[in-house]
Amino acid sequence: MAGLVNMHADALAEENYLPSMTLDSYLRNVVPTHPLLNSVLDFERPDADEALKRLFATTTEFDSDFTGRGDSYRRAQRDASVRWTGARQLLQLAAPTDGAEGTVLDVLGGDGLIARALSGHPEGAEVNLSILTGDLSGEMVGQALAHGLPAVRQAADHLFLRDNTMDAVLLAYGTHHIAPQERLCAITEALRVTRPGGRVVLHDFDEHSPMAYFFSDIVHPNTAAGHDYVHFSRELLAGLFDQAGTPARVIDMYDPLIVAGYTEDDARQRMCEYVADMYGVRSVFDALEGPEARWRLLEHCFGHEKYLASLPGEANFTSQPVVYRANGLFVAEVPRVAIVALAQKAG
């Protein structure tokens, strides 16, 4: 907590860093209760004051449904297991190769979905990691803290962490929200806080993938804040890491949404409800007549046949939304395929 006295004297410390919580209160009352936060945070980094001023002036679409889809998104994320398949793979990529315990900064961690999925899933015990959740949205970070998770509000291009403090950094589930002119800086910051030999993992959806078209064709015209963001390509990902001085390997990753129900219709309905809330497009689903029409929308938007055929290597992934039996339940699975850059910081 070095420098807390100076921060306390600064007017910035009296600004609301989180909803109904000043920066001073966060530093005094929250940080000391989380050993991980206490050991890595640094709010006196060069240009930290300017970064804080920008942060305090920022409203994001994930703050609430009035600013975009924050409330509905958090409602969907109550079940952290829906995205466990992808989250597990990302954490396995981030984990130290020798199986030792490690710490991961989840830069775009929202309300702590990945950390909650890790602690709540039976397979989570296989991943020997501690997660520090970060996010730009104060509402999201406040919710992560309410879940008992160590969390920090910060922008991806200016992390309030000391150099070489994390075993890995993960940028996932929203990397396209980082403005194109800030992406190189975000990668550079991720590498800065990663220990030598540690990994940076960046996940997004290819600009020509069904997910990118779902965002542009369905989410953008039907949500309060729109979704006018530029997605990545393999070439762009590789080029950014080359510019940052740490080459990355780009791979394809199967990252489905998986929801269970008691009947086939129940599983389909639950999946439609999840997608409607997660992406803030309930109005689109409500305008359709009946569950069959809603499921057909998922089949139309999330069909991956052509995309899978275009991939440089063979990808044995599910190509269409399906429902199947598993463990006495009906399971609805909606395919998503992401591109992931994996880079290792020089030792």
C-alpha cells in the first residue's frame, strides 16, 4: 500500500472509482482484504492520474441496460458454467507448463465469470490458478467484488499493476471492444505485467466468423448502445504481437454455449433466453412467434459449416446448434469458434 497517503491527499482519491465507492475507500477497505490485490496493485505508475481521470469519465455498455446491456448480461452470467468449455481451454493455455500454481489477470473479466466458473465447476480443481478480475466497467467490478473475488477497475491499455507480477494475462470475451488504436498498447501492457516465461492469451472472434456477423447483423441494430466494433483476423493478431516484440501462435478454439434442461424444448428455451440476455437482444426473440422460430434464428446465426470449411486446418467442431441427452438431462449446444493468440514472454 505504498503511496496511499499521497493518493488520499489527491482529489482523485475522492472520486467514485466504483458505484458508491471512492478510490480511497477501495484502497483502504477492499485491497487489504485480498492478498493478491495487495501484492500487485500500483496506482502510482507513470500517467496513472490521467488514466484514472479517463476511467472516471467512462460509461460502458456493460454498466446497465440503460447504457447498453449490462443488467441483462449479468443476468445471463449467473450460470457461469455455460461458457466453461472455452474458459477451461483458455485457462489451460495460460497455466504454467510445469503445473505449478499460477496467477492470471483476466483483463476483460466483467463480473468475474471465468473466476466463478473455475471455482464452481468440478473440473476447476484441475486448473491450479488464482484469478485477478479486471474490467473497465465499475458496475462489473463491483459485482465481482460482491462475489468475493479480487477485482480491479482499469482500462486494458493502462493496467494498475506492477511490472512482472502475473504468471499470465488473459484478454478474452470482448477484446474487440478495445479500440483499434489502443490494441497494441493493451498487448504491450499485458506483456509488461507478465513475468518472464509467462504467457499472454488473447481471444476474439474472427472478423469473418458467424459470431462477428451475429454482432453486426443482430446485436448492433437491436441494442441501446449498438455494437460497432472491429473484430480481429489471424493476420492482425499475429501482426500486433510482432509489433509488441513477442511473436504469437494463432489457433482455432471451439468455444460453445452449453445449457441444460429437463426436456428438449426446455433446453432450447433456456438457450434462447440465455442468448437474448447475454447479447441484449430480447426484443428480437420476443418478436418471433413461438419457440421453433427462436431456435431457427439460432440455427441461422450460429451455423458454422462454411466458416469451418474455410479454416486453414482441420477443425472437428460441432457446426450447428444441437440438442442431445447427457447425464439424464437434455443439453442445448450452440457452436462458436474463436481465434486465440498465444504468446510467451521471453525469460
